Amino acid sequence: MQYNKPLLTWLVAAIMTIFLSGCSSWVYRINVPQGNFLEQSDVDKLRIDMTKEQVMFVLGTPVAKDAFNSSKWHYSYVFNIDRDSEIRKSLVVHFENDKLVSLTGDFDTPAEFNTPLNN
């Protein structure tokens, strides 16, 4: 009986790949947080009429600034991507005339948000 050795090698490799692909859930994946980690205590420091520099000092550099609308900054955070324990949070900061006017997203608006800072 004559065997085609290269064909047999490729066939064994393909079968092993198929069987081992079922073990991919056993591979350890490091939890890498991505984006801006914000807590409610950080957001509570924001006040209406803050400048963009003041907001950046409190929250840090935003993940994304809208290229077509410079009056909107996006802060987002993702942890445990594609897992049952995945955490996603986002905050959008809105400006008018380079002054903070509103917040939207997964965080509560601070109780003292409408009280401007004393200059």
C-alpha cells in the first residue's frame, strides 16, 4: 500500500488544528482596561461653565473628540472585553463657547453641577 506522505501530513495537521481549536477557551487572557477609567467621584467635580482646560484637568484627555464638532468630548471605558463580566461606561461632555454646558452617559449628573465655580 502506497501512502502519499505530504497529503497525509497535511491531513493530520488539519485534524489536529480542528481538535485543538476547541481548547481555545482554556487560553488565559489578561484583563486589559481600555479607555478612561472614571468614577462618579470624578464626575461630581464637574460644574457648569468650566473651561475645556478645567474639564481636562479633572477627567483627563478624552478618548475621542468629535472631528466635526469640537464641542463634544467622549470618555469611554471598557474592561473584560467579550466576557460575561464585561464593564462598559461612557460619558459625553458638551461645550458651548468653550464652556461646559451638559453631561450625558452612564454617570449621574452631579447635584451641584448647576452651581458655577467661583472665579
